[in-house]
Amino acid sequence: MGALNTFPVSLKVQNRRIVIVGGGDEALNKARLAVKTSADVVIVTRAVEVDFSGLPVTLIARAFDVLDLEGAAMVFVADHGPDGAAAKIAARQAGVPLNVVDVPHECDFFTPAIIDRAPLSIAISSEGDAPVLARLVRAKIEALLSPNLGPLAKLAGSLRERVSAILPEGPRRRRYYEELVTSPAVESALDLGVSDAWREAVGLLDRHAAADDEAGIVWLIGAGPGAEDLLTLRAQRLLQQADVIVHDQLVPDAVVEMGRRDAERVKVGKAKGHHSFTQAQINALLVRLAREGKKVARLKSGDPMIFGRAGEEIAALRKADIAYAIVPGITSALAAAADSATPVTLRKVASGFVVATAHGADNAELQHWVTLARQGITLGLYMGKSIAADIAGKLIKAGLEANTPVGVVVNAGRADKQLYAGSLEDLRLDTFELVEGPAIILIGEAVSRGDWADAVPLVEQQVRVA
Ligand code: SAH
């Protein structure tokens, strides 16, 4: 991704002039844009070739004069003769921002494609590279936006002082505005007229003022295995509402970025070997933020309820009497199943699916898994990558057949996923090299029914499973 060479701003032009030098179609196009503003639009040309009469512009039919730029906020040069040349020099001397139509390298600024819902505007710019693309994007956005947005923005503007007097700055005020601009009641009142809408908006304000809205909430949100589009719609919506996003190391930046731009973000570490926050500190942080009245998105990889320490966090929230809600996510074992097309339960082959953590498993647990696996239960092991060989050896020792099919998915659910297939014995031999990243180990007959065709063999002498 390259850097922008222009910086989008909204330039004040009220009570100033926008000067257009030229009298042809190009000048007319710029005039049409300029008259969307309240600026004085002045056209200077010796050759009026098109009809400007339908536009609220001042037409000065003479040669360009340096004085024409007095008080100008910007100047467009759409004249290829001496007037244009003179205007360019004058603009540069006076420091008036200059746009030379269709000559990007001479321009100080470009005109974006504009969506006009005054006072709201959306500008789409391609820095002069692809105006057609910019217009296509504009058409799409136009179709999305209600024509009432302008009046709605005006309404919000006219309520500002009142809102400031009643609601304290911060989350409560922001929530009011959020509801104001998305309220169907306000939208339909706008159709009736400004005063109806005003009444509706003030009613809403009173309700917000009366509501005991100080209490925060914590949403424990599953971010899924990593790809942004494996997030649920609910997770995405709540991320947009959150004042603070508290996230684990494993949650990719792209997902964390989906929150509001001004939301505070706290990375609480917990990647293997980097415990920058203890669990107790995280619990305390969640409680403190919610007590401050904040909406907190506690973003965890996969599903929050599976090896996500959700239990401790929920207990802390309940103890502190703080509202919470849980938003499920796609857990990595199921992402691994999807990546390898492995039906982890399968009629006559696998009657169940167990997720377990390999980390810290003792002999009794291992024995238990072996019993389950031998009865046709597929195992999905988390947190076992670095001890995979050891675990495999112990499972074999505890009675699981060495040729039991095994699959490993590293970076499941992500673009850089990597599949490995073989047998339990292969896993024990530990001669393969797994790429960097979190991994799920699937064990059981069902693995052999998956599609691991492109998988990297665990070892050369792998048992064919496809
Ligand atoms: N709550 C998470 C699990 C967190 S524990 C979930 O539901 O997925 C961390 C372990 O999850 C890692 O050691 C690894 O085993 C697994 N894991 C997390 N993301 C993964 C991914 N994208 N691919 C494979 N395994 C993953």
C-alpha cells in the first residue's frame, strides 16, 4: 500500500470567491461543482462558449486580471490561452490554491467526486489518477445513503448546545448522537418537517438524560481464527460501539482495526511466553473500565468460551455486578476442520468430537483421550504445537494405534494456513517442520476422510490419507 500524496480536508469557502478562468465545457463542469458551496463563484473569460445562465455565478466577460484573485479561496484554470497562463502565475504568486483542469502536475489540489448531503459531504479522490473509478464509488455510496442525511446532520448541529448542556462529554453524549442519527423515528419525523424532527430529537435527548446510562458493559467477543470475514455480524457491530477494545495477542490487527477509530485499544498480551498482563490484571482492568461507564469489547481469538479464560473474566464481572454478554466466534479447531474439509463427526466413523488442551495434560487425561479416540471420538488438541511429539508418544504408549490418522493445521482460517497430514507415529517422530503460527492437531479416523490433498506430509513415509 502506497502513501497518499494528497491530504483530504474540507476547506472553508463561505464568504470567499471561487474563481474559474475559462468559458468552455471544462469551466462549466467546475462551476457546477463550485456552486454546491455558498462561495461566490466568479467566472472570468473572454470567450463565453457555453451557457452559464442556469447557474448562480458571476460572469466577468473580459481578460483575466490579477485583482480577480482577491479574496479567492481557490482558482480553477480551464483556459489554454494567455488568460489561463496569466492566472496560473498570479495564483502561484498570491499563494491561492490552483487547479489546472486536466493537468495534474500543475495542480495544488484535485477535486474529488462529491456526495452532497449538506452540511454532510463525502469526497472520493483518486489523486487525479482514476476519476472514473472515483465516480463509480460515488454512485455506490450515493445509493446507500438516505437523502435525509443532510437535514439529519443539520438537526444534530442545531442540537449541539442543548446536548452539551445536558449530557456530559464522553460515551453518553456519543451514544445520544449515535441513536439520533440512526433512529427510524427521527428519520420519519424528518419527512414530516424540521419541527417534527426537532421535537422527536429533543424527546430522545430527554430520555437519554433520564436514563441511568452510567453503567458500562463488557462484551466477550470471539474474533474467530483470524480472517476478518470470519467475524460475526454481531461482533462487528459491537466493535463499532465499543469505547475500549481489550484484545489478545492472537487477534490480528485487521480485526482490532475494525473498531471505532477513536476507541482506546489495549493489548493484553498472552501470546505464548509473553504474559504482559496477568489474568488477575485483565479481570481488574475489565471491571475498572466498565465501572467508568465504558462499553468494553473484550476481543479473544476463536471462541471466547474455549480456552479463552472467559470463565475467570465472567466470574470477576459477576462478582463486581457488571453487565456482560458473550458473542461466540469460530473456534480454531472448527476452522481447522473447514480448512481440511474434515467432518469431525461422521456417521459410522466418528460419533463425537472433543476439544482439549495438550498443554499440561497429565497421564490420566491422556489415558482418557485414548479411550475416547478408540471409541471413535475425534480429538481436537489446542496449545500442543511445541509438545506434539511428546504427546503423540504418550498417546501411543497409552494404547492408541500408531497408524491413527493425524492432521495438523497451522494458522487455521487464515490466508497463510498450512496443512500437514500423516499418522500418530509420524507426529511422534517429529521430523517435520511446522511453520510459525498457532496450530490445531486433529486426531482420529475422521481425519482420513478429510481432503488433505495439498497438505505437507508430516514425514516422507506418511500413511496416505486422502
Ligand atoms: N479461544 C481460542 C483458543 C485460544 S488458546 C479458540 O477458540 O480458537 C490458543 C490456542 O488456540 C493456540 O495454541 C492454538 O492451538 C489455537 N489457535 C488459535 N488460533 C489458531 C489458528 N488460527 N489456527 C490454529 N490454531 C489456533
